[in-house]
Amino acid sequence: MKLNISVTQKQKAFIDATSSEVLFGGAAGGGKSYGQVVDALLFAIKYPGSKQLILRRTFSELDKSLIRLSLSLYPKEIYSFNQSSHTGRFKNGSIIDFGYCAAEFDVYQYQSAEYDVIRFDELTHFTDSQYIYLISRVRGANDFPKQIKSSTNPGGIGHGWVKARFVDPSPAGVEFKGDDGMERIFIPSLLDDNGFLSRGDPKYRERLLALPDREKKALLYGDWNIFEGQYFTEFDPKKHIVAPFEIPRSWRKYRTIDYGLDRLACLWIAISPEGISYVYREFCKSNLTISQATQEILSRTPDSEEIYATLAPPDLWHRSQESGKSKATLFSEYGINFTRTSNDRECGWLAIKELLIGGEDRPTIRFFSSCTEIIKCLPALTVDKLRPTDCSTEPHDITHAPDALRGFAIYYTRPAEERNKKSLRWTSDMWQDYLAADDSGRKYLKTKYGEPN
């Protein structure tokens, strides 16, 4: 049968792309979802008996966009849709499953499945762990092409890893090989590339132009460096990233950590005579015991390097029910003594903002270009949807290095005499630390914040 379908030049480039992993989009109105649905239709017709999976993060998003679009576009003579199973079937035996992964563990509903193509719509709404798991479901004994084809706008909890995987490594439109050998390509599509929408809704551009500057840059211009929901909008690679240089011995130096078995993040920070903080070394690794973590930190600190203080959050002083010892005590026994910093998330994040902004357009914190994890993770943090003054804790794997920096920032930007003033009101974080602390820990918190009230 003859299909009466028109596509834009960029949509055709997405449909024709043969890379193992393809990302399409970058701005609102670029025709991403339409491109996905058309591509899925053409693949199903070309390869009888093929299997595809189209994903959104929630069923509501799936139902209101891709399912409706496919029902309006796919010819009823060759296609039927089962509303209860969310499966579309073609007369030639091809199927398209419409799925969603609202929770992290929802990916396991596909653990025994096999697909020729998996399609993520709004990829930045997914975590990298969800993506990595699901691409393992692209397999099969047939000779059909095997691909992961995604579309998205900048922003969302997955912005950082999507940008690192598709946008940063290569110019747009140029295929490249990742470290894992997989071929990838990013095909950008802006509103100007979608003449159908521009002609059908000429006021759409005006509505995008009326958005606040940050949202406008992301949604109209497809700017991956500024995106909707970004917490640290102050971060500017041109201002905050510097080439490594030899740190003078006279500069005061700190170490600051965030530790859990899932991830150790340790940052080394030096303070110049002008009061500029330089993050000059980092070490981040998962699945380290306390003894291993201590050894890794000490081995990366030269004997000639005098560390003024090693900062750690209050939760490391919570005693284990099994041993009666805290993690801080165990670190001390292996050779690192900690100085306790605050776990006040809001004040800590604001302290980082103070350092990023600095004064007179001169930031008071800078990062050596060799510190790749903190440079990657800090600008990728998003605003928590329930607490706008806080950062989201998802995706969790990007929070460790920023949490370590937060401990330093709140310690360094609050002079000692200010930290010792009595507070008028304890925050919930202060109370949480107080209730979980031992006697010495509670004494310390009273000294730091004043009597609980």
C-alpha cells in the first residue's frame, strides 16, 4: 500500500541513520516524536515480524503523545492496537510495544524481552542505569538492524549523562565511536527545521521567545549548556574551569569527602592568597571499604602536601549497631581524622552558588580541567520538584562529588565565629543529625548551632 507521509529533512536524517545509537532533537518543536513514530512504522513494514519498544517515563506521557499519534497516523488496514497490553500489531507480524518506566526498577519488566529497536522518547527523563539496562534487550537471532533510537530536549534528570554520551564527544551530525565501540550520532533539530509546525502554528516561536532566558535557550535554541531545571545556572566552563598548575606549598589545602559503599568522592581544594578556592585533585570510585578508601586518599596525597583539614558530613559519626563504632572512627583508625562539616543541604548549595558567583564577575571557586567528575556532575544537578531550594537526589550517581563540594563550601564560607552563633531555629537537617548522634556528637552540635529549640 502507498503511505502518504511527509517528513522534514532532519526527520529523514533520523530515519536513515544507521548508527547503533541515535539521538534526535535538542529543541522544542523539532518534530522529534513524529519522527520516532514514522520511523517505527517504516521499520515495521520493511522488516516483517520485527519487534520494537517505544518508551516514555510515565504512562500518562505515553498515552497522550506517542499512542495517540500512532493511532492517528498508522493505516487501520494494516495496524491494530490492544489498549490493555499497549501493543500495536501489524498484519505482517511486526509488533510495537508501548512501555514506560516510572520507577527505576520498572526496567526489570523487560528482562526476558528481545527487541530489534528500542526507542526512548524524551531520553533525558530517564537515568543512565535505566538506559544501559534496556539497551541490553536489543538482541535477536534474525538479521534485522539492531538499534537504539532516542529523541529529547535538553533538561531533566538525565541531562548530564545524555549530553556526555551523545553531544560532547563529537560535532552534531557526525558519527563517532564511544569507548565501548558503539557507533553513535546526535542529529539536532530546531524549530526552524520543522516547517510543518512553523506554518501550522506561527505563534509558537513567539511563545518560546517569551520564556525566561534559561528556558528560551534550551527550548528554542537547543542549548545543552543551559537547560530547564538546572540548579547551578551560574556554572560557566569559561569562567570556572582552568588548566592545572602547580599549587604553591604555602596555600592552605583541604580535603572534603562524601562516602558510602556505593561511591567515594574526595576533592582536594587549595585556597589562594586572594581567597580563590581551586579544586585541584579528585578521586571518585565505587565499592571501596573504609580501609580501601583511606588508602586511596592517602596514596594520592603527597607526603609534602600539608592538609589543613579533611571535611566529612555528620552522618559519618553515626555509630553502627553491630560494632558500636562510627565510620569516622574507623577512618581515624586507618589514618584519616575528619573535621565535621554541616549537612544543611540548602545552606550548602547556596554556599556553592556564592563561590561560583564571587564578586565583580570574578568567581571565587575554580576547577582544574583534570577534575572531570565534579565538572561533569555539578552543572548536571537539577532542582528538586518538591523542594525548589534543594537539588534533586536523582540520578544518584551524579550527587557524590557535588555533596563533597557542598561540605567544603558551607564550612569555608561560614566564618568560625558565625558557625558558633546560636541559631534562632533548628532546621530539620540539624534535628536529624542531633537525634542520630552520640553524646559527643550532640555536644558538638549544641556548640555549633546553639541549644535545640
